[in-house]
Amino acid sequence: MTLPDIPSYPPFQPRFPWVGGHLQTLRSFFVGGKPRIGSARSERLMFRMPDGTGDCLSGMLEQPVKPLPDAPLLVIIHGLTGCEDSYLVRDAARHFVAAGLSVLRLNLRGAGPTRGDCTQSYHAGRTGDLDAVLAQLRETGRADRFVLYGASLGANMMLKYLGEQTRPHVVAAVSVSAPIDLARSSERIIQPRNKLYHHWLLKSMKREALATPGLSVTESKAVATVRTIFEFDERHVAVRNGFEGARDYYTQNSAKSYLKGITTPTLIIHALNDPWIPGAGYLDFDWSASARLTPLLPLDGGHVGFHDASGSWHLRMAEKFLEEKNVL
């Protein structure tokens, strides 16, 4: 398939020496730290889930020094094993707060500060939690319009959420490095060339899962003994969330199946040399049939990398997109 050509967006040019998918991916870990957000005021928000579990999601609301009048609230959704303090989340918050938007750094269920308090956990398609958060923000008068920004696994969940039904309260969205085909992504991450990534991710996933209150001895043993992410999804995620197995979980929750249903203007950024997520899922999709979707699919950039001479290319492209949609 021919790559979509969107000339109004400048192409990504990697910054030396961060050339290639692996170095682009790893730079955030090498020189990351915790970007200073620069907000005028930060506030902890809690969101009780309406499913009877007693679980709460939490997030940090960042208010800009010079807020744009009547601007929507931007909600950042982290990736696998991430949280409100992940480098990628803080870097995005820093960028958009500087642009004048209020930003919510959302922790999904069982992530970050709520890890030891939630009896359930987030997964790639748990869109009901996001819907509950946005509903509570509207009910309390915090915001009535939203921009969603999702990275990695959080981006897949966000795209599924947007494609399930019309979301009139979401005025725009940005997806970065989403694993829109979960089965292909699972197969890619366990390949020998990704051994170090896979070991690190699986170790973090197991640590998160084992911190869940109320795990049975059987569940704890299943988590402790899995050897791959596929086994983790098969023996833990699928079992706890009512799926028939990992492949059923992947089929029901891959965002690729929901893209055609998205009516929200959405920027979709993915590097075709992402070492974790194959580009095939993006190249297989007919973008011309979805007028609301704007795909940026550079050949280079890694997994949520996009480091160029001016900083974070994907964040500048996101800001440009929001300007075009009259959000900024």
C-alpha cells in the first residue's frame, strides 16, 4: 500500500546519534528523567468506578499559568506498565500545559498510586473506565469537552473507545504508537531481537499484577510462572476479564477493528520501524475511507520516540493538528 501523503506536516528527521528504531525507542530511558511540567497548580483527582468493586482511578490535574479561554481538557492515557509519572506522560503534559491547555495525567486502574488499592487492572480494551472518568469530570463541572492523547497500549484503548460509538464530548484525539493489532504486537515483542524489551516489560507486568489485592494463590502462581507476554495474557488477563484466551482478548480489543467507527478528528502517529509494534497493521488499513483519521506514518521514529533536533516531533505534530482543528 502507498503511504499516506500529508504534505502540510513536516517529515520526521531523527536527531544524530539517535538513528534507527531501537535508539529512538531507548533515548527516553537513557536521558529521560522527569520533565518539569511547569503548571501553575497541580491537583490530585480521584474517580470511583461505578462497577461495585470500590476501585478508584486517580490523576493529576495540571493548570497552565496562562490558560487558553474556553479550551477543552486534555487527558493523557499512559501505556503498558506506565503511570502519571512516566517520562512520556510528563513530557506530553509539559508540552500541552505550555500551549495553554489544562491537562489530566490519568492513571488507569491499578496503575501508579492506585496499584495497591484496586482489585481489578487496566487492559488494552477497558474503555468503560475511561468513559466513567470523563463522565465524572463532566458531572463535577471540571470540563465538558475533551482532547484525548494516548500512548502505546493506552492509545489502543483510546481508539477503541472512540470507535465504539460517537463521543460528542471528545473534540479531538491523538494516538502515538498504538498496538492496533494486538496479536501481531504480541508475536513481535517475543521475537529474539526483542529479548531485552520483552524481559523488562514482562517483569514490570508481573510486578504490577502481583501487587493486586485479593489475588488467589492460583492466580499468583499463574502470574509468577508465565514466561512470555502471550502467556501472561492467556493465563491472567483473559481469565480475570472473561475472555476465552489471549487470542480472544486480542480479537475483541484490537483498535484496528474500531477505526472505521471513529467520528472524532484523530491524529494517528506510528513509526514503521517501531521495534515493538509491526507497521503491517497500519499499512493494511484503508485510510482513504476514514475522513476523520489523519495518519502520520514515518519510516523512522521507534516506539514513542520521534526525537529530532527540535525535541519531540510527535508532540509538535499533535499541537499542529489541534491548531488545525481549532482546539488551540
